[in-house]
Amino acid sequence: MLSIISLSLFGILNLFLGFLKSRRVLLPATLLFIALAFAANLLDWNHQYVYFRDMLRTNNLFINFSSIILLTTFLTVAISRSFGTDEEHTHPAEYYAIMLFSVVGALMMVGFENLIMLFIGLEILSVSLYVLTGSDKRSLRSNEAALKYFLMGSFATGIFLFGIALVYGATGSFNLSAIGSYVSGGPTTGISPLLYVGLLFILAGMLFKVSAAPFHFWTPDVYDGAPTLFTAFMSTVVKTAGFAALYRLLTVSFTGVYGLWWQVLTGVTVLTLLVGNITAVYQSSVKRMLAYSSVSHAGYLLIAVAAKTPQSPSAILFYSLAYSIATITGFAVLILVAEQKPIEGRPDERYEAFNGLAKRNPLLAFSLAVSMVSLAGIPLTAGFWGKFFVFSTAVDRGMTNMGMVLVVAVLMSVVGVYYYFRVIIASYLKTGDSEPIGIRPLYRFILVLTTALTIGLGLFPDVVRQLF
Amino acid sequence: MQPTIPDVVQTIPLPYYIWFASALFVIGIVGVLTRRNAIIIFMSVEVMLNAVNLLLVAFSAYRSDPAGQVFVFFIMAVAAAEVSVGLAIIVMIYRNIQSIDIGLLNRLKG
């Protein structure tokens, strides 16, 4: 809770810092703010609090999820650097402030106890992201991405709200536990059909936000058009917050109708895995490939939600952590490599841009390789354990229920190896430019840190898993 | 004695409200899916949100529970924030391509 309050204040403070002449102070200040919020977040460890008449609830699960969100935000902010150097980003303070505000929304989505709070958190997050997506004002691609995201996002919000209204009509409350006791307590007259329809609408809205197929159609375009830094932000923070919210909503409120949403979710999971992985193979741009890869990772995370075992939260946590760190590394390298030789004024994001990267800068090539291996789920990296924990929740649920999903998931991980390794092959085996790429010290530090984390979590997953 | 507002709302049976709100909602969905003008799509989204508001108010009156009406206020406030961002995006696009036809936006493919 302290983290939510402090981040809101820091965001406003950040806007005031924008008045200063020197822009140098902004980046360290924002990093300091996020670190402070992270520390404030940890203060509540092992305490359970309920705020504002059952609106928000903090517990260890909340703290774990929000720590992951704050960590990824910290990493994303640390690799932002083009602000202030070109015309477009003459007001970097505003972008940092909007990022902080959107994290406030994400934290509210993690800790909500009432559907009102879920709605407000979702909207704070989404509206900030519409702005960030369109932040490259003169680029038509960025404009198009912002408009698509905005129109599709508000459409999904409408569907989500209609679902909430119907659930309210059936249960008479927005409170998660009150809805939960209605659903599982079995009212004398039987569960109202409005509840089933409402649940399906809510699911459609939430699945849209975490970009699961068949609601993923906006993802590649938006991720491709947005400035790469914000793509990294969107694909990590939104996914973590979205899955935390989805899991919390489904387990606290709708455990009583598990038989219904389990079927919907497994269907969506299979479709997401197939669509995400197979389409990713056909991409010629690394950025678009990473966009489809984020769709496919939503599929893996959905397995843990659909399985709903006591291990599910820790599996979702570990997977989100591994995925977020690897994705940020991937995008960080992409930002640097793509801007070396722009084509027609925009960064070159094709696979060919990575040719010969190992000779141009060994550190970049190595961290890229580690992050791709982690995303593909090869042992000795964090991604492998993420997939392992997720798959073991499905095994716990039982092969008769989840067997089909598991088969598809394992097959699709193999497909994933193909497109992730294309980048590694380009950077190590192919020859391209030999001009070396320079990196700033902070950037270098972040790359080393994320690479070390990915390998460290791969070797000693229990260190973090004890906390979850 | 003046009838209270819940009494007035309750002069119409609840299913009528549900059907009416659903009809409005479907009109909104059809509008989003078929129209090509960004502003009209945006308007259709607002129709969807107002269908939700109507439904919430009807349920709230029938259950004599204020929470539904409070939610309506939040929806209105958030919708206003969304409008300001959305119109800014549409203006930004109009400045660049002098049109708000979403059919012209096809740079992102693959």
C-alpha cells in the first residue's frame, strides 16, 4: 500500500523535476523513486492489511507480484536513454511520470479486493499505455499503434464492464469474497444465468489485456509500432499485473464454477500457444517476433491459471520473473542494435541487423543469447524452471484434464526454440558489419545484471522460490 | 407523497432493463466492428459504456444497494479521462495524415 501511495507522489514530484534546466537529474531521480517504492513495498512483509473498507488487500503474494513489477520497471527505466537527445522527447519528465503512474495502476490490479479497484487499476494502466504507445508523435507507425491500442483497449474495457455489471446483477456485490460466497455457497434458487454470461464477458476483457488468442490481434501491431522501450515495458508489466489480477479474480470469486472457466481457459491456452508460436516463426522483424513470443508466453502462464493448484501462484510468479528479465534484456539489445543502421529513418529491426553481432560487441551478443535461451526454456536458465514449474502445476491437476494442453505446450516450446535461435545464429555464425557498438556504463551494468539474474535463477531457482 | 427514485425505476420490470441495455451494448459492438471513422468507433464505445451504466443503475435500484451507482460515477470519470486521451490521439493522427479513416492506417503488417 505504501508503494502505491509513494509512487503516486513520486510521479507528481517527477513532473515538477521536469521544470529543472538540467535533464541529467531525471533518470537517477526516477530510479531512486522506484527503488524507494520497492523498499516501501517490502515493509509490509508478513503483514496482512485491508484498506479503505475492503478495497485493497496486501499480503505476501501482493508484495511478491509488486516487487516483480517494480523490478521490471526499474530495469526498463534504466535502459531508457534516447530521451532528451532528440526533438521528440523534449519532455522526458512526463514520460517517466506516466510510467510511474501506470505502475500505480498495475499495483492496484495486483492488490484489489473489489471489482471497482480492479477496473480503476486496469484503466490507470491502460490509459497511461495509450499515451506511451503514441509518444513518438511524428512517426505514423507509432500513431497507428496508439489508435489501434486505444480503440481496441476501450472496446475490451466496455466488454469487461458489461461482465462486471451482469455479475453485480447476479450477486449484488462487487466485493471478491462476497461474490465468492455467493458462487460457492449455492443460493437456494440456484446460480443466476447472468453470472455465467458475466463471467465470460469478464474473462474476454481480461484475456484481451494479457493478449491471449483469440483476443491477441492487436498485440503485434501495437508492440511493433510503439517505441521499443515502451514495448518492453508493456510486454512485461502488463502481463505480470494482468495474470496476477486474473488469477486472484478467478480463485477468490469464481472457485465455485471452476468447471466452467477451466474449459474456457484450456481452450484459450491451446489456441494461444498455437497461434503465438507458429506465427512467430514467419516474422522477418525481431521486434514482431518478440511480440508474438509475448503472446505465446501468455499461453504458458495461462496453463498455471487453468490448473489452479496451490502451487499455481508461485509458478506464475517465477514464470513472470524469468520472462520479464529475459524480455527486457532482449529488447535492450534490440534497441542498441536496431539504431546502428536506420533504414528510411527508422531503426532496422530485421534479423539481418543482428548478423555478426558477436564480433561487434561480445557482451551484447552473449546477453542476447542468454535471454533467448531463457525464453526458449533451455536448462540452466531461469526460463527452463519457469516452464518446469508451470508444467508441474498442470501435472498436479491431472493428465486427464490437462494432458492435451501439456502435449501442445511441449510441442510449441520446441517450435519456440527455432525462432529464438535464429537470432543467436545470426549474431554468432553469420557475418555482417564489423563496426563495434559502444555501450554506456549504466546500460552495460543492466545487461550484466539481467544476464547474471537469468543464469543465477537457472542454477539456483530455490533461492527465490522460498520467498514465493 | 412523492415516489422515491427506486420506486420509479421499479415501475418497469427488471428484464426490460436487461434487454434494453443488452440491445444498446450490441449496437455499440456492431458500430465498433463495422464503422471506419475513428470518431464514430469511439462514439460506439461510449454507447457500450452507457449501456453498462444503465444496467448498473437498474440493478442498484432493484437491490436498494448504492454500490452500483457509485460504480457508475467511477465509470463516468474514467470514461472522461479516456476521451481526453483518445481525442488527443485522433487529433495527432489527423495532423499527420489529414484523415481519421482507420482504413488508411495500414503501415503495421506482418
